[in-house]
Amino acid sequence: MPPRVTVRKTSVLRDELRRLVHRTAVLALLLGGDCPAASAEDLRDTLQELSRRHAFTIEGLDRIQPEEAQEAVSAELPARLRDLLRNYNHLMISGRGSTVEKLVILGIKRGSPGMPPDPAVSLTRDGPHHRVEAVLTGPNGRPMPVSLIIDTGASNIVLPESMIPALGFRAETLQSSTSQTASGTLPVKIGTLKSVAVGQNRAVDVVVNFVEDRKLGPLHLLGMSYLGRFRFTIDDEKSELILMAR
């Protein structure tokens, strides 16, 4: 009897070992062999591990954005690195054969997924004023390019009443109010734009004041209802408006 019990236990252990080996093999296939998986939180670690394993140096690792998810599908090291860094400008310095001696990461490519909007927008001078190109979208959903004067003294964007129908507003739905200006009090009609974009920097539900054309004149104003959504500065030397999300 004891020998039979021993045989049964040995058989059970053998089966368990076989199943464990099978699961390990499947897991190795799923993980892609020795290639560390690149994900949103471990791309830097993946590159560092490859650097240690294949004895090459990396510069500019701090330029990798942690939220960027990457996936490498190639087997050869140079191609694998290109896959991992497809959203980054980089230099690969090769040694003999297909080895990599040094990897230099220059920065994320413009337009890559997860890239933040470019904070710098070109300005033009209009006498004492700074003018910027914007795209306004009203209730009709049609984007309208408009040239605006930056005015930090204006509480809201200020446009002529003649633009009300073009943006899709109905005059009767706008709120009537007054606005205090350097020239005195002006009657205004107040509405809300669906969005305002200056360069890649977009804000939604932006308040706008409409003023009679003859009283407003040619100055269409970009006021604080948009600018206040950002930390902003004007770089006169480079003629740029810098918009940073709060």
C-alpha cells in the first residue's frame, strides 16, 4: 500500500510541474521573450533596461513623457528602439555591425499623441497693440477665423454686432447689459461662444460681448474671458504670445 501512495503522489507532482511549465511558456510568449513591454508608465524603464542589456548610453531620457504609451514589435535593437521612440525625435549612433553605441533623445515630435499644445503663438504689431489670429466657434458650430487685439483690460471677448448672425447667435437670445470703457458706458449684448482657439490653445464656453459696429470701430478684442483661462505672457522680442494651461 505505501508504495502505491508514493506513486500516486509522484504522478500528481509530475502533472502539476507539467502544467506549471506550460503556463510559464505561454506567459513568456505573451510577454514577447526578453523584450520589456513599454507602457504609459514604464517607457523610461524599458529604455534603461535595453541600455543595460545591450551596453549603450542614453542622453535626454528626461525628455520622455511618462504618459506616452509605446509598443515595440521589432526584434533587432535599432528597429526596436525606433518603434519605442516613434513619437520622439532622436539620434542613434551605431557601432560595428548593427550595434548601438549611443541613443540621444531630442524631444517629442510635434503632433504626436499626448503632446501638449504649443504654448507659443505668433503676434503682429498694430500700432501700440498686439494682434493675434484666433478661430471662434459660435452656436452654429462653424469655425470663423478672426484677427483680435489682445486687451487685458477687457473682461470678455468684444466683437461687432454685425458678427452675431455669422456666428449663429440669435439677437433675441443674447443678454442685454452695459460695459464701462475709457470712453464711457456702452450698451452690449452678451453671449457664449462654443469655443475659442488661439494656435493650438483652445477654451470652451467663452463669454463674448457684442457692441454696435460704429461704436466699436475696427478693434475686435481678445479679453480675459479667454486669456484668464491661461497663464500668459507676451514676448515682445520674439513677437509671441505664450499661453500655459492653469
